[in-house]
Amino acid sequence: MPDMTAMVDAAEVARLEEVARRIRVGVVRGVNQAKAGHLGGPLSAADVLAALYFHVMRIRPDEPDWPDRDRFVLSKGHSSIGLYAALALRGYFPVEELLTFDSLGSRLQGHPDMTRLPGLDMSTGSLGMGISAALGIALGCRLAGRDARAFVMLGDGECQEGEVWEAAFLAPRYGLDNLIVIVDHNKLQQYGWPGEGPDDRLPPAWPGELVAKWSAFGWRVLEVDGHDMAAVVRVLEQAAAGDGRPVAIIANTIKGRGVSFMEGRYYWHTRTLTAEEFATAMAELGEPVTNPAGGAA
Amino acid sequence: MTLLMGRAMRDVFGQTVTELAGLDPRIVMLDADTASSTKADIFAKAYPDRFLEMGLAEQNMLGVAAGLATTGFVPFVSTFVAFAVVRPLDQIRVLIAQTGLNVKICGGYAGLFTGAAGKTHLIVDDLSIMRAMPGMVTVAPGDDVEAEQVLRWAASYKGPVYVRLVRDATQRLFDETYAFAPGRAVVVRDGGDVTLVSTGTQTPRVVDAADLLAARGIDAHVLHVPTLKPLDVPAIVAAADRTRMVVTVEEGTVIGGLGGAVSETLSEHRPTLVKRIGLQDVYGESASNSELLELYGLSAARVADQVQALLEARTIAGHAAHAIPLP
Ligand SMILES: Cc1ncc(C[n+]2csc(CCOP(=O)(O)OP(=O)(O)O)c2C)c(N)n1
């Protein structure tokens, strides 16, 4: 596999890492402003979102309905704020609008609503469904003779949904190599099963389990460190070189990535921040808050 | 005079959508391993490339339909009502109703005629469920003539539609001059003593019941409501205005379906005594079609008897009676 060793330009990697940092800032700010929404999931997904929207996907932010565009479905719809941040930074709508997240009349609903916000390729929020819709998109593009790909991000907890495996069973039968699943394997779900310590939880899937399962269903499975930007870009480019099989990328990530006190802590799945926590988080993300009391600075 | 039989609705379904596909290359058919029963196999033979077998995975099928719709296709999704509506209900809600995507959900084997399959396949509440869903046009055609027109209309309409289709041949209600109009109810018999409101393939049996009642000196008005949503409120109010009593008759539960819709409408706009004939909060069972119609009081004779008894009870109680006595 020659492209495994292909170098991604260091400046491009740095640019994408900066985008990912800004996505995380948007996530923390948006959730803090709304006093609602999810943190752990969007933070673990930020690097992959940056690579997709700023390097890999063929899209036109000024023409969101461009028929030949690549599509992205956020099957783990509760990570909406991460997707909104990526879309805003990419120019789909003003970055300031991120602060309307979850508020009355906002286009940025708690879970992605395609009827409100241009740039969303599907509405999601009830876990397990996005992959089916992405399969339909990949199939539709194939039938229409369009050279477009459908990317879809699932949570590892979400992989417990039966519908995921209905789709996993079907996609290879149609040879949909334009369907690319990314599992954000951050080893935590919302609650799950208790682990050793009082705050430990067992992972939704055991080490190696997701690779084995997606492989067994006939998918081309690739594994990557979901926080190594160069590797993420490489794996997504590799996925594009279709061999007739749909692709599942298992992205090994850390839930809450980027904010030390959230990393690997299941209870930061969804939680509101105190003013101090907000200030610490923003400082760690390289965006110190000038007026900690106000928060929304 | 008993109405004659029409073509089986499932044959109409297979043939009509196949014809439509010949006119519109965007039309695709999705099946969950029931095409030989629903007659989607007619489409499969004519357009194998646009017939998308989804296998036994109904939740995924509804999601795939939503995705296809975003790429410009017009998916007709077909399987038994039990698996087209109830099994993938959350997928319909989130991916189709809430998005308003252009998906046509065609539920075969609706009502009591499931080939004696019993309660798992006999869905009594599909109309109640679908009409409660914001954005979901809900249609129950009365016969083969209307079913064909409903399918043609659904293909031309942009947005989610649920079409309730019956497995076996049913009586023909309309002749070729009939024109289905979405959201419109149709007076199929004029009368002044009592209004019978019906939907789907129950209506022909209600027309027959009205004939039986006429022989007993009762002049029934019959209103056919093919579109449960959007509901033809003025037609229902007008029918109630003609008579002092309304009876709804449906091949399904009396909770939330046609009986529910008519009661809701009349309590708001024209408080009128409404009696709901249909399945009284029970599931179905395996038996022949005619046995089931008898059992649930939906045969023409049973409908006529119930309406007559109701009118007699009212007469005895005097015109001051404003309620049907409690059981
Ligand atoms: C069908 C469904 N059940 C439950 C929920 C509530 N819920 C939202 S997120 C979540 C946990 C998801 O875990 P995972 O897929 O691992 O996502 P991540 O850890 O990346 O946030 C749950 C249970 C839901 N949105 N949909």
C-alpha cells in the first residue's frame, strides 16, 4: 500500500490541527453558552471533522446543495456542535452563530436538522440511523452516476444499535465502496457498564472487537489514531481508493480530547461547565477567556 | 345491490408503480423480502436495476429510502404494514416525517385481510399512528380504481406519503370517471337519517350496509374519507349538519384513526353524537376475511344491524337523548 507512506505536507497538517483546535473551542463555547449539549463526543470527533471538511471532502460551502458534492452524515447526532463548528469555520455560516446553539429559533438545533441549516446532508439524533441514510446516499450517487462519496460518523456505543448491523450487512452486497464509515472509537458511551474504579466505565466494544466485526461483515477495515492528523488524512485518502467494498475506519480516540479534566471521563458526555471549568478548558485550548464571568467572550 | 369485486389492490400497486417508473426515471422500489406478496415483483421484473432489495432489515430500509431521496430519487418503500410502518416507526419519524423527504411508504396487507396471518401481521392502528405524525400525508384508498389514482398522485407530490394497501380483491366503489383529489372526502350516497363515515376498503361494505338500511326504511348518507391527513374538515362538518348522528366505520381500531379524527373534528366544530364502529381496543386473530369482518362487526349486514339498533335506541330514548348509553 504505497499511500500508507505518502507524506501529508507538514504545513497542511499544522493548518488542519489549527482547524481542529478551533472546532474544539467552538464546541466548548457553544455548549457553555447554551448550558446544554454534549462535550465528550464532539471533542473526540474534532480532528476527523477537520480533516474531512478542510482537506478530504469535495464540497462547495457557497453551494451547499451542489449535486456532485461528497456528503457527510453525523450518525452520532448528539455531537452536532462539533459539526456546526466545522461548517461555520468552513464558511457555511458565520462563526458567531455558534453561540445560538440550542436556543429558540436557532438553525443549530440540539441534533442536526437538515430542514433548518444548509450544509447538513441528513437529520440525525436517534442513534443507529445515520448509517442507513448514508447507505442510501451512496447508493443514490451510484445509481445517478455521480462520483460522490458518503462519509458517515458513528459512535462506538452507537454500534450497539441493531440497525447499524442491518446496514453493515447490506452495503457489501451492493459493493458500495463510496460509503465510508468512521467509528469514533472513544471507548466510552453515555453510561454503559461499571469498571474498576468508581468513575471507570467499561468500553462499549473490547479492543479489536470493532475491527473484527466490521471485517466479518465484509467491509474493508482501516484503523487509525484519530488524533494524529497526518494519519487521519492518510487513512481518509486511502479509503477513497475503492476496491468494491465499503470502508470502515476505526478511529481510536479519547472522549473529551483536548480538555484534560474531560478526557476519558464518562460523565463529561453531557454536562454544564462552571465558570472556572470553562476558563480552564478555554485556556487549555489556547483561547484564554478575558472575562471569565461573562463566559461568552 | 351488492357492489362488484375490483382488482386486488396489491396487483394495482405492482402494476401502477411499474408504469410510473416507465414515465419517471427517478422512481425506485425498495423491498424487504416480501415482493412476491406485495406484488412489487412486477416492478422487479420490469426494472431490475431500480428494484432495490433491502433484505429483511426494515429499519435500515426506511433510512436508505431517506438517503436516496436526498439524491433526487423517489423511493417507493414496500412491505407489509407491520414492517413498513410499525417496525421502523422511529426511522419514519426522524428521517422521513421530520425531514419532509420525498418517500412513499406503501404498506401492503393492511386491515383485516392478511391471509389469516393473525395478530402479528394484522395492524389495527396504522392510520392512528401515521395521521398523528406531523407532515405525513395518510391515504387509505377505497378500491382499486382509487388506489391507482392515489399512487399516481403520490408519485407527483413532493413529500412523505403513507398509502394503505389491501392484499385481496375488494369491492369496487368507483367507476372510471372518478377523480381522486388529495385531502378531499367524497359523498358516495346521499341520505338524511344518519351519516356513515368510512375510509379505505371498508367504504364499499358501508355502501352495501346503506342499501340494507334503505330496505328497512333508513336513509343513510355515506361519506368516504380516503385522506386521513390532511382531513377534509368541511366535508365532515357538512355531513354532520345533514343528519343528527354520525357513525364512523373502519377496518382498524376505533382509537385515533378515522373515528378519532371525526370525533376530534366534530367536537370542535359541530358537537354531534358519534358512534365508532371498528376494532374495540383489541388485536386481531387468524381467520378467513369474512369471518373476521363478522367478528369485528364490519360486514355490511353487521354494520347495518348496529346502525339500526343505534337509531332505534335513540328513538325509544327520545330526541332528548344526547349520548349513546354506556355499556
Ligand atoms: C436511539 C438512541 N438511544 C439513546 C440515545 C441517547 N444517547 C445520546 S448519546 C448516547 C451515547 C452514545 O455513545 P457513543 O455512540 O459512544 O457516542 P460518543 O461516546 O462518541 O458520544 C446516548 C445513549 C439516542 N440519542 N438515541
